[in-house]
Amino acid sequence: DAYDAVSNSGIVCIGKENDGYFIRSGNTIENTDELNLRAHLDRVLGKSKDELKLMFKEQMKKELEPGKNGAGIGFIDIARKASQPIEYSIKKIDETYSFYEIMVKV
């Protein structure tokens, strides 16, 4: 079913480059989630460390929406700790699923 296809598809890779370490992570998503994921990532990307700190604090103060299992701070926190901007891609697999990947240098 759709839950198994998405929940059992994650990968994580950690590596070293000349200028530091990187973390690549990917997961299958339903195509219906792509726009929300892009909007959330694009909202975080390009923000300064001070703006990210403020976003983090504001998000932590919000009440958890019914049906949500997190505060929505994951990408904000990752961007705060990254030494360079997060890179991401989303590639369509078929009519139902896409695969998204992020890369973070730390």
C-alpha cells in the first residue's frame, strides 16, 4: 500500500569531501506532497542564520496541528547547522510517487 511504499524507502549517506562532510538523504514521497515539500524547503533556503533562528523559535511556539506528528522544524534546524545552503531535488518515479533527495554540507 501507499504507506509501505513511502515509509520503507528512506536512504542516508554520509561522506567526506576536501572541505568537510556531507549528508545526503532521500525518500519516496507521493506526488500530491511535492508542492508542499518544495514550498517548505524553498521557504527555508536562502535565509540567513539569524532568520533561521527566528523561524525556529516561532515554529517551536506554535501549537501542534491535529494529525501532525512534528513541529515542522526539521529542515529549519538542518539549515541552521549546515555550513552551506541545502541542495535538493525531486524526481518523478511514476504517476503516484517521486523521490526527493537533500544534500547538506556540515
